[in-house]
Amino acid sequence: RFHIPFACTIKSIYLAAFMYTTAASSEDVSVYVRVNNTTDYLISSTWKWNVINTDNLLYVAGLSIALAAGDYITIKIVTPAFATNPATTYHKATIYYES
């Protein structure tokens, strides 16, 4: 969870999912920015986690998600029932915002 210190607007998000041992089969993964644990903003419904031992990347530009000082955000990832589940995953995110 990331707390917002001042009013700003999210402009782009760069995400990576990394699988060490087993990559997921090629179903779509949905990604949201969740604000204050109440409001979800869909940023992608077609991310794939199907490559092992490399970052499975997602870059979304052209966003305009307004945030107020004191808000907090999380990245919400909704996965399908994979035919092959990924194993040992980690995620990283870079969020670009302007005040």
C-alpha cells in the first residue's frame, strides 16, 4: 500500500511479474489501481504471465487517475483459474504521477 502525500494524478504504470520455476499458462490477468480500498480503476485486462525466468511486463500510459492528499493506493491483480498455475512469483511496480 502506498500513501499519497499530496494531490496528484497517476499518468502511467509499469509492472513486472517474475516466475522462478513455473510460468502460468496464457490466460489473461486483470490489473487495477485500487484507491482507499474502495474504488478500482482497470488498467489492463489482457496481461499474460507466460514466460519463465524473465519479467512478464506491463506498461500502461495515458492514465488519468486523480488522487487527493491522504489517499492510498494498492495494485490489485485478479488472476483466472490458470490451466497451469505460476510458481514462486514476485511483482514490482513503478508508478509515474504528477502534481
